[in-house]
Amino acid sequence: MIQLLPDHIANQIAAGEVVQRPASALKELLENAVDAGATAIAIVLADAGRTLLQVVDNGCGMNGADARMAFERHATSKIRRLDDLNAITTFGFRGEALASIAAVADVTVKTRRREDELGVQLIISASEVTAQEPAACSAGTSIAVRNLFFNVPARRKFLKSDSVELKNLVTEMQRVALCHPEVSFTMQHNGANLYSLPAANLRQRIVALMGKDINQRLITVQVDTSVVRIKGFIGKPEGAKRTASEQFFFVNNRFFKSAYFQKAIFNAYQQLLPEKAFPAFFIYFELPPDRIDVNIHPAKIEVKFAEEQIIFQMLHAAVREALGKFAIAPSIDFDTEGAPAIPAVSKNTPATLPFTRLDPSFNPFDEETVPGRTPGRSPSTPLKGWEKLYAGLSHSKQFDALPEEKIPEQLSAGNFAAGRSICLLKGKYILTPVKSGCLIIDCRRAQQRILYERFLQNLTHPLQETQQEIFPQTVTLSPVDYALLESVLDDLTQTGYDIRPFGNNTVVVNGQPASFPAMDAPQLLEELLHTLHENAADLKTQRREKLALSLAKAAAGTSGEPPNMLEAQALVDNLFACKEPALSPEGKPTLQIIAMEEIDKRFLK
């Protein structure tokens, strides 16, 4: 009944853990190239890795026997005995990656050692070696992965859109490139150059990957103890972004994820960041390899630390110190202008206790005992007329009742009373009384619904006018973001935006819709691209709807200050003029009614 699995089936099962998408295969190939001692690595992609994923390095190369053995399961040059697992200093060590990749793709390998005159070419398809022959090639190794998941159609079907998969590929390249700034990297996609990174120091590598704008926002972090050495950079609070795309942890030059250490950094930024903002950080830990365990996750992105709590405190203190050193952490700034000079006191001057004269008969409420005091109210005198302070307040912020046909179906007819008032709660919610209780409107979601229907209308019937900027703003994007934005520029023009390519992954914002308040271009594009990436898979089938959603979330996310009373009134009027006022563009409720019965229950306890 029990039998050993054939190798090709075992390899496909392993591939399910190791190779989940093109980015997974790229990660393994890049790590092997670095471990081979490469100083230059080239990445060539076609169709976001579906058609072609090739990595070329100038590392040590392999002979024919090693090249063949490298694609066998559990074949590795990193581990010889059990003790080696406690002293891992390289990326790969399990020996499953190449075998897993070859099980679900067509693989061509060309490799040559520097001391050999002739290299070897190996062709593998679905774990089967179809050809092995001598070949003329450069020193190093070239591995080309074609038709990924050709024999696993279910896995290929569930791949995301090209823009999403390309973003994942770039992320994996960044993680390796940030570990080894001394190695040069190039990256091409469908014949276009995405990155060309020369060998550099760490700060230069960060700027080359994340854009020149980040250079002015980096703060150095450095701490050296007997437990761990921490170095790297953090970002200034004002440069925090909507996404966590600029957050990286490395231990002994290996990328890893840690929500625990992330919390240490967030705690250090306490009260310095806007709501839902993520600070940039590039943190490198160095400690003995026997004090960590990197073998707890198949993808090796989780690491267990022996002194985790101690490192947490050290990281928090290091980040807090860096923020304080650059005068970014909150501090008390006293105004000393005109203040009397404090005389210098020598250390031999005797200290004297301060003396305060007290008058036990003083009564602050007795005007007879306080010379020159204006007669006032004594504690026993009741305060009268206080209710006049609130007279008319409930009718001071009013607007006309909405027509019944504009009220959502969820609300009973006649629920709105004429002469009703509104109240703003912390600039986030609008409260107004209705017959059944209290109506609460979420300002952000309401604004998204209003903007969504307007943008969708403009995409269907482009009549939107553009307000030209007096001073056009240029924004530098990552290659992936630039390609995604370029694909929707024509649609953005229909909504009133005038955004044009400016070369070198830079766009210039010449104008914005005339009917909307002008917004900060970098923040607008950041919010827009974030939502576009989330909905990239549906851009082909629901292009207008997803683009309108992305624009609405971006515009609502950059609206700035909370609404005032007049703006809140207009927001309510515009919301109930929408076709679907009760739901946000993402199907979340824009309003809720708290029934009087529920309110009454809270006072019966």
C-alpha cells in the first residue's frame, strides 16, 4: 500500500512550497548567483516571468558533473555535516530550489568555470534532462527558465496580472540588491531596461532603487553591542508613505520579515506619523550565525532570534536615538527671550531651602479679605442663566431636509425631519437625528462614493475641464509604477488630469480636474498607484470601474483637513444625490443608523 513517490511527482510537490510564482524562482536564482561569488548579475524577463526568466552571473561556474547534480533533490554545496546548520552564512542550503524549478518549467543552463576552456549546456524539461553537451560560453552561469508552470495549469491560471507579478519580481531583486550593494545588477523586461545598478555603497544603492527623493529623508542608525550590531537607515516622519514598500529587515545579509521588530520601530515613531502611514527603514542586523535559526520557513523569510526581546529593546532605542539626534523626536522648546539670566553657582555654594510666607486667614471667595478684588460669586451662590449659553445651539447648524426619494431604501420613508441639525465628530463622522434614532455618516467613505460616480461619469462621457497648474510638478516613480501609470494616462486625461511622461521614469503633472480642489501631486500619484496595483488584475475586464475606484480613493485620501460644517452639509447633500449613497465604491456602508432603542438600553444599565 505504501510506495515511494516518483522523483518528478516529489519535485512538483516541493515546487508547490518553494516556487509559488515567478518571483519565487527569481529569488532562488539570484541567491545562488550571489553565493557563487558573482560581482555582476543580469536579469532578463518576458511577460513578467511567464515566458522567460533568465539570470546571468559571472560567478565561479560549474563543470558538467556539478551542473547535472545541482538539479537533483537535496543536492547542495553548502552543507556537509549537521553542525553546518548552526553556522549558515550563505543564502541557499537545502538543495530543493533548482530541482523544484526544473519540475515545473523548461530550463536551459549554460555554465563554465574560469579555469575551463569550454563550458557545458544542460536542457531540462519537467525534471527530465533532455540534453547535455559542451558549449562555448562566458565564465559564470546562465539559467533561463521558460514556460513556467506549463505542466501545472492550475498554478499558472492563478497568477496575477503582469503588472502585479512584475512588481513582485522587482521586490525580490531589491531584497537581494540591498544585501549586496557591491554587486552590480541590471534588469530588463520585454526588452526595456528597468534597472541598471552599478556597484556602490549602501546609501547609493538605496537611492538608486527607491529614487533620488529618498536621499534627503534618510537618517543613519548605528549601534554596536556584545549581543548584536544594528546599522542602516530610517526615514524622516514627513516622508512616510501609504504603503510599506520601503521597509526592509536583513540579518547577516539575508532578508527577513518580522512584525515583532516592526513594532519596535513603530513605537519609536509614536506620535510622529500621520494616520495609516508607514515610515521607511533599511535595518541590518549582524550577530553570530549560531544565535539565529533561518530554517523555520520553506521560503526562508522568517528568522528566529535567541535574544529576541533584548534585540527588540536595542532596536527601539537605536531608532529613537536617531530621531532625537536629528531633532525629529518631540522635545520641549522653551521661549527664553527676555528671561532673566540664571547666575552661575559654584559647587561649594551651600544650598538653602526655599521659604514661602503663608496667610492662614486668606479666603479667595471673600471679597472683603482681598483688597481691590471685584465682588464675585461665592461658592455657595448658585450659578444662574447658564442655560442661555446653549440657547439655539441645536438649530444653529441646519440645512433643509432631503427629498424622500433621495433617501436610501434602508431608511424608512419620512425618516428625515425638517429643520434637523448636524454635528461633526472628530472630523470623521457626521451625526444627525432621524425619527428612528441617530444617523452616522462616514465622511471618507461618503467622499469616495461621490468622487467614484463623478470619475466614472467622466470616463464614460469625458466633459471634465482641466485646471492648468501655474507651477507644474514633476514626480519620479519606480520603473514598475511608471509602466502602470503610463498604461492609464489616456483614461486619466478623460477625467481632467493632465499628466505627461518626462523621461527617466518621471512624469509631470500639468493640470488637475477643475471641479476638484488641487492636490499634492506626489501624494496623489502614490495613493493612485497603490490602489491601481491592488486592482491591476481587473483592469482589463473592469477598466473604467477600477480606474474610477483608484482615482476616488486617491482623491479622498489626499483631501487634507477634516471638513468644516459647511463642507459637511455639502457632503451630505452630494452623497444623497448619488445613485448608491448607502455604499462606498468597495461595497462598504457609508452610513449607519443607531436606533433609539439601542441608545436607551445603554442608560438602563
